[in-house]
Amino acid sequence: MNRALIKETGLTPDIIVRPGEPIAVVRDILKQRPDIAALVLGAAADDGPGPLVEHFAGAEAGKMSCPVMIIPGSLSDEALDRLS
């Protein structure tokens, strides 16, 4: 994590790992945590974006309780740093 960004904003992102079917787990977390400001997903650089991106940026996009941010898997470390 970018320590400078955390220090500047006073915010620390949550990284949540739970067992189960990924789409259902993400839905449940979003329902349980209305304070979540954004769902940030990484898209695979090859062979399609992946099932979470396909689902939450597809048919579910207009029903989300928060914005969905998609980070392309092809971004360099430098490009990722510019985002923060």
C-alpha cells in the first residue's frame, strides 16, 4: 500500500479475503458494509477481464451500491503509482 497516501488522507483501504463463491461473497460484503466507498477490481491483461469484472461491470453495474473501479492488469507499477 502507498504509505504516503495513507498518511496524507488518514484512510487505510480494507483488503477482505473470505471463502466462498466470489460474486456472492462480494455482494454479501457490500450489503453488510454500506460504508464501502468503492469496489476496486483488477482486470486480467489476457484472456478476458475475469468473472468479477464481467459481473459487476456488466449487468450489475447499474444496481451497485458504490462505484466500481477497474484497474487494467497491463498497467506498470509507475502507472499504478500515478493513480494514487
